Amino acid sequence: MATLDFEFRNKILGNEIGTTLAYCYQCATCSGACPVAQVTEGRYNPRRLILDSLLGLKEKIFGQDNVFNIWGCTVCDTCDEVCPQKVELTEIFIILKNMSIEKGEAPDYYTGQASTILENAKAIPMQPAIERRRDQLGLPKIIEPDVAEVKKLLEMTKLPEKLPKSTE
Ligand code: SF4
Ligand code: SF4
């Protein structure tokens, strides 16, 4: 039987944006509008994630078997726009994602992308093939970012400490 974890729930409710969690009356408008819920035929379900958060059902949210429950969200904000109760779903899910990162449960594709940005100051490093194609299309040269400066900023956010050692 699932355990209710009030400390976890209060941690979300204690956040300024997280207080909106309490306004949810489970109408499911968010799930009906969520593109990920539609594509996955309900396997990803923002209404359920909000309910589990409200009840403090931490073990249904975290853990390696539940990774998709949180990380399936693409942060498109559609649910926020349609929620009749103005629940800040996307921000609440970011709180959950941050907790998931603290637990070392973020999916590899997220931490891998974060490592790429840390090392290159961009999500997709420039490659000769891309440069050649841009030249052929007559597109202007890309201005390279200041990698050292971006790295310094990301270090101030403690990003490197949150990445798995193997991907640093
Ligand atoms: S649309 Fe808003 S009120 Fe309705 S279930 Fe989703 S979060 Fe709750
Ligand atoms: S922000 Fe996330 S939960 Fe909300 S509609 Fe988009 S994918 Fe679905």
C-alpha cells in the first residue's frame, strides 16, 4: 500500500507556485489537452501526477520505474493554459524534476544534454558538415559563444555537481 508523505507534499505546497497544487479539483482538462498524454495514450498523465503530489504519494512519483511519470513532460505549457483552476502544473513539474535530479534519477538524455551545454556552451556543437551546408545555403557564419564564460555561469548554479560523474 502506498505511503502518504506529508513532508514531501508540504515541500511543494510551501513553494510560492506550488501552493496552486491545492486548487486542483481533478477535472482532467490538463490530461485531455496534453500532447504527451495523447501520444502515449495516457501513460503520461499530468492530472494523476498532480493528484499523487497532492496526496504526497512520493513512491509513485520517484524511483527508476517511474522516471517517465515526471520526465515525460515536454514543458509545452498547454496544461497551464487550459486549467480552469490556474494550477501552475508546469512549474510544479519543474519542482518535481529538480527533486528527481537531486536523487540522481534524471534520465541520461537530460544529463547528457546538460553536459554538452556545459562543455560547448550550446546544445548542438557546430560540426564541419553543418558549416558546409550553411555555406552552401548562403547563411551567415555562426558567432561562437564564450565557452569559458558560460561554463563559469553554469558552475555558479552548481550544475557540474548535479551531473553523473561519468558524463562530466
Ligand atoms: S486541469 Fe487543473 S483542475 Fe483540472 S485536473 Fe488538471 S490541474 Fe486539476
Ligand atoms: S507542459 Fe507537460 S504536462 Fe503540460 S501539457 Fe505540456 S507536456 Fe503535458
